[in-house]
Amino acid sequence: PFSLLLYLLVCCRCVEAFYIYFRAGRVEDPYVSITKKRQMPKDGYSEEIEKEVGQAEGKLRTHRSAFSRASVIQAFLGSAPQLTLQLYICVLQQEVTVARSIFMVLSLLSIVYGALRCNILAIKIKYDDYNVHVKPAAYLCIFMWRSFEIATRVTVLVLFGSVLQIWVFFVVLLNFLGFFFYPWILFWLSKSPFPENIEKELSRVGTTIVLCLLTFLYAGINMFCWSAAQVELSDPDLISKSQNWYRMTVYYIVRLMENAFLLLMWYIFRTDFYLYVCAPMLFLQLLIGYCMGIFFMLVFYQFCHPCKKLFSSSITEALLSCFNILYFICQHHKSTLLTGKVVMKSPENTDEARGSSKTIDSQNRNIHQSVSSNA
């Protein structure tokens, strides 16, 4: 029902957008607005360009933005649960019909498209002052990144849920609640005032409901993949403008460890139902698939991002610094353990030394006595 209602709303938006588009050149706009955009810096210089935007073009941009948001909502609150359910049914029935496989492929493409639109939307919100042009290579990298990431994540959850049906609910619930409350915890720690400028007609209760729905969507996205649009309730646009490489690095490290743990539990507790599957090969393929998604993500941010010239630091530098911090923590932990062992062993060593010195003294006394008796 939710997907059907969303489809109807999108269809109404599309019809209205087509109506505005075909009438755009016939009726003269009563007024125009001037927008200022800056070009990407070339040789340290960034030129500012002014452009007149008519009323019809402004409405079309609003519809396009609304369509992008609707595609994200439909992908992660409609297609993602459907893909998980259909794959789970196929695993239990040990049969993949043609109709179901087509439906799963369409659902996967819908999720990947929603994640791609989320990436582009996040870029345009973060760099709203610049004229952003996304190249085909960037679209290809995002598509490959999201395809590997989402497909492997759904497969891991389905395999784990097929052998441990009860525990999968705890895993899903823990992930969802963690990502749902994470923006609220950051907002509480920042001690920022409650956002009042979302909609003038909304009351405080209505604003809270809207923010809860936003964090609900944010948690749904992060259940399956990294959300490019990071929610920040203290920001007026509710989207974080900063590029936090460390948060992304921690997310992918933890997610990779979680996927490996879930696959290990599936491998240990798998039943005779999976005799027809080469379990070690499937285990390895899913981990490699997720690592391939991370690889295409690194390629996108390092080479294909449309605003990479505005980055203060590259993602490879952030990864190296993060790994250096982890290495330093591990080395500090090892040195602490070794110091503790030395402290614990030092009394024993002194006792042994005292015992050995007493033994040597007693032996010397015996030798002296024997020599004196012989004399």
C-alpha cells in the first residue's frame, strides 16, 4: 500500500511537470529570479555566473527535486524490503522462477537508482553555491559501488536469517535503532535550539514528526548502504555540509566486520539445506563483492567526484590517517600489556634470583668445608 500510494503521488507529479514543460514557452513569465552559481575553481580561480530563472523553470526544478526525494523513499522503504523478502522466499523454496527473478532484478535496480539519486542530491545540497556537472564516469562508479554494496548486504541478511530466524530480528533492530537515534544524540550533544524553520505552518509537534520521519528514512538507508546525505538536525537544511571521511571509514570497517561475522554464523550453523551450495566459495564471493563496492566508492571519491577540487583532503589521506590512528592504538595497547607482564613477572624473577644466590652461597660453603677437612 505504501509503494502504491507513493507511485500515485509520483505519477501526479510527473503529469503536472509535463503540463508545465509544454506550457513553458507559450505564456510569458510574470517575473524571473536571478541565481548566482560559481564554477569549479580552475588554477585557483572561481568565476561567479548569474542566470535568470523563470517561473516555469523554477517549478520544474522543484518537481525534479521532489521526484529525486520520492525515488529515494520508494527505493529504501519499498523496494529494499521487497527484494529481501523475495530472495528469502527463493532460498526457502530452493527455486528461482523467471517472474520472481525479473521482479528481484527490477527491485535491485530501483534501490541502486534511489541510492544514486541520494548521492547526487547530497552533492547538490552540500555544494549549492557551485554549478555542479556530474560526468558519465561518476554515474558509472556510483552505479557499480551501490550495486555491489546493496546486493551483498541483502544476500548476507537473507543467508543469516535463513539459519537463525530469531537472531536476525535483533540484528536488524539494533542497526535500525542505532542509526535512528544517532542524529538525535548528535543534536542533543550539540545543544542547538530546536529547528523551527522547516515549515511555517507546522507546530512543534508536527516538526518533531517530520524530523522523526526523516531519521526513519535515514536509518532505512543505512541498513542497506552508506547514506550519502548525512542527517544533521542542528543544520537549517537538515543535511551535513561537511565531508566527514572518518565517519565513512568507520562505517565501512564496522559494516565489513558485521557482514563477515554474519556470514561466519551462517557457515557454522548452516543445515543440510545448503548441501548443494559451496559454502566457502559463497562466503568468499560475498566478502569480495562487498570489497569491490568499497573499491568503486574509493575510485569515485578519488577521481570521479564532480567537486573533488573543493576537498580539503582526499579520501586516501583520510584512510591512511585513520589506519595510522588504529595502528597507534594497537601498539599502545600491546605496550601496555607488555609493561603489565613485566611488572607481574618482576617479583617472581627477584625471588628466583634470591633463591639461586642462596644456592650458590651454600655450595661455596660446602666446598670450603670439604677443602678444610681434607687439609
